[in-house]
Amino acid sequence: MTQESVKKIRISRVPGGKAAGGRYLVFDIEDVISIRRNNGICAVLTGTMPQNPTQNLFLGLPVELRVEEVRLLVDSGAAYVAEELAEHLDALNKPNHEAYIDSLREKRVSAQKAFDEEKNRVRAMHADKMKDKRKKDTSASIAQPAGEGGDDSLFGGDAVPAPHTKKEEETKPLPAITPATSAQLVGVSAGVDVPIPPALPFYRHLNSKGYYTTPGLRFGGDYSVYPGDPFRYHAHYLANAYGWNEKIPMLDVVTSGRLGTAVKKSFLFGAEQPASTPEEDGRVRMFCVEWAGM
Amino acid sequence: MAPTQHMDALVRIVLNNLEYQHDWTQINTHTQRDLPRKLIYGLPPKRLYVHPDEQVEIIKAEKERKDRIPQEAEYEWVLPLHLSEKWSPAQFAAVFDAIKALPPVDIEDDEDGDAPWRAWRGPKRGKRILLATVQDDSTVTYYWIHDGLVKPRQN
């Protein structure tokens, strides 16, 4: 097993949100890919652009997870939850951050390298083009008067421009970077406990059967449930999780069933049946409602 | 009115609605000790539910036979409910656990019993109940409720 595959996903808990515990965010793109690919969790992109914070059509990192998704990942051992604010304060209050500052410098140097490489590539491309053009020009202008040849010297004909001098490179400051994560500062932590949400058994059951879920508000439920990755499938169900003895108004069942049918979905609701003995696990029962067409 | 009278009135509304508005036949009520309330079963004039996978199998079979397969109606369970009621998942589970997939009627087996397109018929079908929700103005609306994850029909 490589070092990469045993690396646990870091879920950042930050204050805020409607739940008491706060919000759960993932900042590392590798982690986001991993939970989608390996755990069947899409989560929701929540990051917007600092320069245009009101646009919400195209959102980016971080992604926000529901508590049940967090709990699922933590229980499976794939992730840990870090108390982000406390850990950052802790790390910043330590006397020296040499390692962190070094890591930042390293990143800036490698960013500079990447820029330089790109610049040289573009330059070389232009040089090739110029050469081609010049060849064509000269072959076409053989019969031309000699005076025309002056163009070449005027526009720096011998394409490749002189490279920067050594001195120039040294004095130029390294580019500024915005790191996507502060992993270098805080490192890996032991992880904190996450509350068990009431919907966890329901959600875990769906996830274990390979269903993907997204927030279901647009169809009036807790979840939209997809039979595979939402990039490939339409949702099959709009779903609500209830308690085993929670009373559901029939009007809710009827309206959800009706709305679901209108968008070619069925209304799925379910609950965990408590186990008869403490040793056993509960069993999740699910029911699907759709309009009968009569 | 006593609670039983309320219940009888509710069942009566649904019975009448099934018989006179939806032309059901052979309608009966079904009482069972472990059932939370009286159920109704009967035979609709035409087939009410075709599972999407069954539909695919039927089309395949029809292509092979180069002939339509007649879809005769099936007996269905009906659960009368008032719109103002509140039911818990536990109650729905109790109803499903108490019933068999098919209402208690004699149905003759037919010769195509093992064909793949027959796998959703008769006793092999998944448990399903028609929720007959009655409103105060005696409007009755019908919704399928399936036991377990059943994918939606492509209406």
C-alpha cells in the first residue's frame, strides 16, 4: 500500500451552519475526488470567487458534507474530523513556524518554475513560427530588391530573444501564491467526535446500496436519490428519513408523492426499525409512494 | 360517532368510490388480527401497475412472439385513510408484514409461468398497496405505496 492510499481525508469542522456542531468542509481536491469515487458521496460545492462573491452558478472548493456523510466516512476509517479554528490558533501560537514558512517558499519556487517553463514553451513556439515565416518570406523575396532584407534586422529576425540575465532572475521576487489548504501548518490531527444524526441509518442504507444523494430541497425532500453518480443518472427518488414511530401527516405523503410523480420520481421514505435485542443492528425499512394514475 | 363508526364510514366511502367511480369488481373487505385496520381488495377494470423492468421484458417477449401480450388486470390491496391522519413508518411496516403480495383470491396459474416477463405477476410480485386517501368532501385520491426500494415508472 502506498503512502497516498492510507492518507486519511481531513474534514474541517468550522463554526456556523444550522446544526449545533457546525459545518463540515473538505478543502483538498484529492480528498473530494476520493470521497466521490470511493465512497459514493458527492457533497456540495460551496466556494465562490472572492472577486465576485454573488455569483452562485459555478461554485468550487470547499465542498460541504452533511453530518451523516461525515459520520459514514469517519466510521469507515476513511476520514477524520479536525476542529479547524482551534487547531489553527494552536499552530499559530507556537513560537516558530520555520517549517511552514519553508514549505510556502518551496511552493513559491515551484510556482516560479512552472511559470518559467510555460513562458519558455510559449517563446519557443513563437520562435518556431517566426522561423517558418522567415523561411517563407525569404523564399518569396529572392527576386525582391535587397533593401527589403532590412526588415529582418529591424524586427529581431533571428527569433530566439536573449534569455534573462542571471542577475535579473535573482532580483525578481517570487510569485505570490494562495494555497488551497493549510495542511502544512496544522498537519494531521487525532480527530474529534461527530454526533450521530437521526437520519444516519437511513442514509447509510442508501449509500450501501450504491445510491448517491444530493440535497433534496428542489424536490421538497431531504435527499434526491440517484442510482449512480448524478453526472450519469437522473434521480429516482426524493427521500425523507423519519423516526420509526414518528407520525407523518398523510398530506405530506400525498403531496410529496404527487410532486415526485410530476418529475418522474417516486417519493421514498423510511426509518430504522429498532432492534429487538441490544446486540443486533436495527433494520431499515423503506417505502416508495407514487401516484396510482386513477 | 364512535371510532368504529368513523372507520366504517371511511371504508364505505372508498368502497363506493372504487365500485361506482372506478368500476372495480369483486370488492371485499379484509380483516385480520395483526392488521391495524380493515383493508379492501378488488379487481380493477384494467391493469393498474406495471413495473418498469417488467415493461422491458414484456416488450422483449412481444418482439419475439410478434404478437401483443394481453395484460389482464390483477387484484389489488387498498388501504383506506383519511387525509388528516398521521401514520408512522412502524404502522406502514405492520400493514406490509401482515399481508401477502396477493389478496386472498383464487387465481388460476397459466402456462407461461416461468417466462421472464411473468416474474412481476401473481405471488411473485412485490408487495404494494393502494393508499386511498379520503378528503372531507369525499374526494378519494389513490397512491401506490411499495414495500422497499422500487424504482419509479417512466410515466
